[in-house]
Amino acid sequence: MIRSIIYLFLIVVLVIVYAFTSDKINLGPYLNPTPPPIVSPIGKPIATPKNTPDPTPDPQKTAFISGKASYYSREGCLGCDPAFRTASGEILDDTKHTMALAPETVKQYKAMGKTLRVTNPKTNIVIAVKVNDTGGFSKYGRIADLSLASKNSLGCSDLCGVVIDFGNIVQ
């Protein structure tokens, strides 16, 4: 009898010590056990939270990014290739609707060579702009560098708020 009381006492002490020394006691499986899967009338499991697909949206279908865009041209291109060759291999042409995006954005949206819709929210002007270059302007808080033709067609000054639509790729 005394031995049983001592064992019970030791168990209580160990539980109390564990409760104060561990960051968190996980009682989830005991308080909220996982329910059995829901079965359809024909006997096949219906998707439950554990076997549903990852809810991460596909950036190709849903993404808009908005922010400030600067512009670049042959005349004032800092850090440009001496032959004005862009990351895509094209020659920088101030008369074409092109733009540069940050390398991580190009990679995330697979945007190199794609023509995207770019909107100036102040004027509601929307144009199609081809991504043909990358740049390091994101460290200055900008999302894109527009070509001179793109900047002028959107009605932008040197810095301009834009919305880039990755969901409606023109080509």
C-alpha cells in the first residue's frame, strides 16, 4: 500500500516537473483526436484537411504586383552592357514597350520574354509590355524599370505607380 502511494506521488511530481520545464505540453491528440476520414456513399474517402492539396495559389494565375516603377533608356542607363544588350539578349530599344523586373520576380513568375499588362492606376492607362531584362532596382523600393516608350505611353513621370498583371499574359 505504501509502495503504491509512493509510486503515485512520484508520477505526480514527474508530471509537474515536466509541465514546468517543457515549453509546451502537446495534449492535442488527446483533446482533439483526428476524426476518421469522411467516406462517400460509394466507399471512397472524401478529401479531408490532411489530404487536400497545398492551398498555395499558383502565381501564374493570380498575381498582381503593384509599386513604384522607374524608367531606363540608352541615354541614362546605369550599369548597362556597353552594347546595350538586355538579360534576354535583345538590344535596348527606347521605342519598344519593354521593361526590366527584379531577377527573383522573373524567376518566380517565369516572366522573361512574356508580354504582361501594365496599368498606371492614376490614369487607368493599360499597355502590353514585354519583359526582356532584369535589374537591381528593388533595393530602392521599385518593382520595375520601364523603357522610355512604356513610361511615356503610361503617362508616367520619372517615378510612377504601376500594377503588373501576371495572370493575363498577352502572349
